[in-house]
Amino acid sequence: MAEHISEDQHEDGGPGPNLRRRELGRELRKLREQAGKKTADAAKYAGLTVTTINRLESGKQVILPRNVRLLCQFYGVEAPYSDTLVRQAEESNERGWWAMYSDNMPDWFEKFVGLESDAEELWNYSPLIIDGLLQTSEYAQALFEAGTDSSQECALARAVELRRARQEGVNRDKHPTKLHVVLDEAALHRVVGGEEVLRDQLHHLSEVSIKPNMAIQVMPFSAGAHLGLQTPFSMLRFPEGYDDMDAVYIENQRGAVWLERPTDIERYTRVFTEMQAAALSADDSRKLVDSLASSL
């Protein structure tokens, strides 16, 4: 099994497949509108449903090259531009690096990993455990062991590998993801895997907190009640021009909930911003983490 993802398996040079699909969908919608065609007419010509056309134009569905070719014909788009769009459709369907782990991920989590890989910023709140993108392999393994049957050792190893790969994606050399994390102080005290594993985890947390793409803050017990007490969440924020893809991801043991309405984005933006204001500064958070590590 591979221990990590090689550098060339990450899309450092441009948008990932999800953003490419969204970009192509927008262009198809623009071409349809410029041609004065209705959605129903485009659907009939291409042998698709109106719902499918809408999903293609919003980038929420795989865009087959043959459908792009048909739509370009209907809209009067000639070569070489139609050929370019067909090629973009082929590229948008290339599976990301996470596809090698698809046998170990439910569909709902695979969607999250793909979007996480494309996001420009991640705003994560973790009240009970160290955030997955900040975990050591030993800490992650101890967590997975707690919820995995001993007969599933291979699946456990794959889960740890995937977590490591996600971390490498965030910290890639070119255009690393900006990771903002608020950890509840409780997460720093929970002894996962024993004191030695926790101590190493806290040392690792302190080390990565100085990276330029990291902003790690601790919500101290002294802060009392605050807006984020109810549940952990991850807010995915995308580059300008794709910011209508911003979403909030809330995971549970049986699946996940996606919140994408503008009112939801506004709500969670306010919640996270207020939590950052109430939490310790990054420097004071690092001092607290170092102090707790030294006490173990």
C-alpha cells in the first residue's frame, strides 16, 4: 500500500475536476443563452431531460463529451472552440487522487474529499477531537480502531492512508489550502491512544500551527457557552468566481448533511467568525498546546 500521494497526483497547476466541471457548465449555459435556446429545446435535441441540462449547467453532474458535442451543434458552436469544450468535458471527468481510496469511502464522504481538495479555504470547528487534517497517523489510527472491528485491519490502514493523503493535499507546495481551525480545549485533553500518542499529537499540532497556511485557535473552557457548542462542522470556501459553491458540511455516523443556501453560508460565516473572536489567539493557543504536552 502506498504511504502517501506523490506530488504529481495533486492538481497544483489549476482547478480540480469539480471546479472544471462547474466552469464548463457555466460556459454551456452562456452559449445556450447567446443562441437564444430554451432549456427544454436543448434537452429535446440532445435526448436529455430538462433536469439533466440544469444539472450539467450547474456543474452538479458528470458532463459527457458526446453531450457537449451535441449541445455545441445545437447552439451553433463551430470548431475549434467546440473541440476545446469537448476536451474540457473529458478533463472534467478525470477522477482525482482520492479515487484510489473509493473502495474505502462511502459516496457521501468521497464527494466531500473531492470538494475539500478543490477548496481555497477550509473553516473547521472540532469540539471533541483534534481535527482530521491535523492528526498524526498514530492518533488517527487510535480513533479508527475505536470504531473498527479488529478483522478490518486493511480497511483501517487505508483509512489512515487517506487521512494522510488529505493532509498532504492541504499542504501541497503550490497553492496550499488555507486551513482555519477552532479546536475546543476538550479536544486537547481527550487521551486518544494513550498519553504518549496524545503528547506526540500535541507536539505535532504546535509544529504545524506555524505554517503560513494554518490558523489554529483553541476555544478555552473559560469561554463558557458559545455558538459552536452544538456540533462540529467544516465550511468549504472556493476561489473567486466559484464562491457560489461555498458550502457547510456536517457529518454524522450514518452520513452527512450539506448546507448550501446563501442564508446557511451567512449563518455559519458569522458563527465561525464569532468563535474565532472568542477563542485564544494563534500564539496563545500554541502556548496552551505546548503546556499541555509538557504536562504529559
